[in-house]
Amino acid sequence: MKDKPDSTNKKAHKVFKTDADWQSCLTPEQFYVTRQKGTERPFSGKYYDYWEEGAYVCVACGAELFTSNTKYHSGSGWPSFWEVANRENIELKKDTRLGMIRTEVLCSKCGAHLGHVFEDGPPPTGLRYCINSAALNFVPDKTK
């Protein structure tokens, strides 16, 4: 995949918690998506049609992942971004579950499943980071 962040599979995640610890700090949907590699229903997530200015951070550990500057309406049913905010906070991994070959997007800080990236996005990257709202928190830009 062109212009993709370097995979950080060799790096250890910096946030370690047991499933019980994760369940105590995440909602059931957030736990399902981020820890069990689930997917929320399309068009159901709180950030699908959300257009405020700011940053999208990992719901599990707070690592900055995406910004509103790179968010766009893809029509896919999930928040979509054409670029990451910080390449060090993203890990890409081959995903062959469900009989498909896709590229999974994970938080490199805590290992949270975020969604998938596809090569059908807009310029300048041609990428579509298709991310579950349940894996994100939004931090508004207070300078505007």
C-alpha cells in the first residue's frame, strides 16, 4: 500500500491491561470494537457525520490518531480520513479474517483495533482510513 505508515509490529504496545481492566474503563461497545476486533453498524457511530474541528484520539489510551483536517465524507458509513495525525501512533497489520484480505488499523500505543485502511480514498494520499466511532474520542480545537 502506498504512503502507508510504517508497520510497528516489532514494537511492544506501551499500555497493558487485562480484559477485566479494559472492561472497567470502556463501554461494552468500545470493548467489543477495540479489544475483540468488532465493527459497529454502518451509519450508527457518533462521529460518522460529525464535522467539528479538532483531533480524534484513541478511546482506550488517548493517543492522537486523526484530525478533522483529513476527515471526509466517504459514504461508507464510518468516519473516514485520508491521512493519520501521527504515524507513530498507528500500526498496520494484514487481516485475513472473514475470508477477505484487508489492512487492519491499530493504535500502536495500546493495540486497540480501530478499523481498516483501503486504497480508494481521495488525493493526496488515495487512502481511506475507515475507522469505528466506538474506537475514538474527539478533542475539540480550542484555538478556533
